[in-house]
Amino acid sequence: MRVLVTGAAGFVGAATTHRLLNRGDDVVGIDNLNPYYDPKLKAARIERLSNEDRFEFIQMDCADRDGMANLFQHGKFDTVVHLAAQAGVRYSLDHPFAYLEANLNGFLTVLEGCRHHDIKHLVYASSSSVYGSNQNLPFSVGDNVDHPISLYAATKKSNEHMAHVYAHLYGVPCTGLRFFTVYGPWGRPDMALFRFVESILKNEPIPVFGNGEQTRDFTYIDDIVEGVLRTLDTPATGDANWNPESPDPGTSSAPWRVYNIGGGRPVPLLKFISCIETCLGQKAVMDFLPMQPGDVRHTEADVQALSEAVGYTPSTPIDEGIPRFVDWYRTYYQA
């Protein structure tokens, strides 16, 4: 299979590309290598993949309409994994236009490419952030998600709507995966685990927003990638039982699906920090701060739909995943 992976230099993109290559797929990876966080880390991820004969990397922005049209014209792709995006809830508060360009315009070029070039399945990254003001735990794909509380979340929900339009009008099979707090080796420096480890090793205070009792459904990178690949191999189809008089938000009569992809084990933030302290053999100095605008207090994924559809079974608890990240961090940064 020939696969286009967008955001291939990103955390999930690089890990997904690695697995695709290992199982024998041909992969073209694109990324704009923007400076949202250290481009050297992104370049290092690509370097790990560059020795593979079946991998080609192209530096390109998904919002480049002509470039993307040309890529699809000549790429002869079977499937697409769209992971390129402007990430981060807090960053969206001060840089709103970056999210419209990357997450809306960039996604539209991908949808157009899939429409015109007979792509068998588009799998794209949505986010747990779409649940917004919803406090009904665990979050289910059957829940209403009409109340986002950040622009980032709004663009991700918009992606789901846009994908449904292309599935309905043009028959493009589209599946969105709502990622829940992905962590692990080669992770993003703007995420809590990376920042906490870095600060603790430097004996610097770590910011703890809220009282530390908020929970996150931390999901290890290998579990995420396994779910992505299983989903990619199971193209979305129309639900023959979908009822337009009582519509299910997670399915459709069109070849369109959305799924939660999480660890299924919500962890209090203070417990998460305690596990990091144990791995480092060093106590954290915590600076408790107010909850930030756009942040949600609790997340927990109901992954039953994805489990039933593709056999997704997350298997990595934080007391296994965090030590793996710490080992990678110490090696990569010689810390």
C-alpha cells in the first residue's frame, strides 16, 4: 500500500510512519517543519526514517493548494493519514489565525486531493478537545460536541464536519480519531510530560494549573499508532441502520466515522507527577496556578466503539509509559 502521511515530522506522524514502513508499506511523508516547537527535534525524527528505501520526505505545507494538488496528481496514493495540524489549546488563544490556515485550509486541500484521486480511506486526527463544556464522563462519540471552549477544539470539530460533507457528497471514506493526551518517547516539548521532566531535572518549578486533581486520559504512543493502523485498514462505510430522525453523532449513512482513541485509564495530574518523580528519583517543586482559559478539568475516553470496529485495546499504563519516555529523554538530551 502507498500511504501519504501529513505531519510526518510530528510526534504521532513520525511514529505512524515508522510502523507503516516496518510492515512493508510505501510512505510519502510531508511536513512544513514549522517552529511551533524545536525544529531540530522534528528533523531528528525524519532522520530516523530517512534510511528506509520506501520512504520519501517532502517539506511542504498542507495549506499550499498548488503544491498539494501536484502531490496528489503524481503521488498515486492508496490511503492518507492526515496528522498535520497546528496543535495546542493555549497557543490558540494568542495565535488564532495559525489554526484557521493549518487546520481548516490545510485540511481542505487534503479532502480535495482525496476527492479527485480515488483515495480508498482518509484517516485524520481529531481531538478530545471537541468535548469542550461536556462533563459527562466517559466521553462518548454519541455525546453532543457543540460547545467547544477553545479555537483549537472548534477547528477540530470543523474537520469532522468537513469530512462528513466529502463523505456524503463524493463518497470519500473518512474516519476521524479523537486523540486523548498522547505521550511517549519522541514526544512534543509543549506537552506536560516533556515540560515536567525537563523542569524537574533543572530543579525548576513546574506549573500545575488548578489544584492538581484534574484528570487526563493519558495514552501511550504505541497504543495510538496501533489504533491508527487498525483504523486505516478498516475503511469507513455507511451505516445502514443510521436513522435521520434520531441521528447518531458518531456514525452516518455516508462512509464516515469518528472514534475516541484513548488509554481508558484517567489519571489525576498529581499521580502523574508522582510517577515522574519516582522515575527521576527527584521531587518536583510545584507552582499551583489557576486553571487556564480553554482547558477542561477532566477527560476520559469511552473507546468501546473503536474496540468493536477494529479491535483496539490500549495496553500501556503510565507506570510503564513514563519510564520509557524518561529513558528516551535522558539518552536524547544526555540529561
